[in-house]
Amino acid sequence: MIFSDVNSSDGKAVETIMKLTNGAGFDVAIEAVGIPATFHICQGIVGAGGRLANVGVHGKPVSFQLQKLWDRNIALTTSLVDTATLPMLLKVVLSGKVMPAKLITHRFSLNDILKAHETFGNVARKHALKVILTNN
């Protein structure tokens, strides 16, 4: 089994990943979707001394499972993509390792920018991952 075999929708992602890592988990778990389910998975797969990096934009609260994490000595960081990380992100996209087009859930014309802003501001209710503005 390889990591691409992990299916987060089957409810067994944490169990599968922990089995694949022989119970060690990952050094870094990155939550980039912005929904409670993926934040929960990241908490379950971060290993001892690891880092949970939250870059997803959340539209509703998530629970932090401190009772399960307190003895793992993990670090939690939050941030958005910024000028320090953008060059690395662009290299990863250009290499083909990440396909951002698969994350686009909504497209708007610049004329509909207020509607786009409202959609992105209500990500959970609108089921928005990435909102794209076009010039047409």
C-alpha cells in the first residue's frame, strides 16, 4: 500500500496512515482545505514532536483535541500563503506535484467580485475551496 491509497472519505484515513507509518505518524501534517474533517485527520496523524500546519481558511469552528495531543509535544502553526512561501509553492506547482486546478470550486467574473467575496467568506455554507476571478 502507498500513501495515494488513503481515502479520507472512508472514515479510516487516520487508521490507515498510522498503519503505514508503523504508528509514528508524520513529522508535519498540513491542513490546507479548511474544514473540520481535515483538521481532525491532521491531529490524528501528526507524530510526536511534529508540527500541525494549518493554512486552510476555515468557515466554521474546529475542535482542538488537546486531550489526545498534550503528550506528543507538537507545534501548531497557522498562516496564509505569503511572500516567504510563495516561491516554494510555485516551484511545487510547476513541477506537477500539486494540481491547483483540482481545488477550484467556484469561478466568478470580476464583475461579480462581491458575490465571489461573499462565497469565500462563507466557505462552509458555500462548500468553497478555491474561488477564481476571471477577466471576462
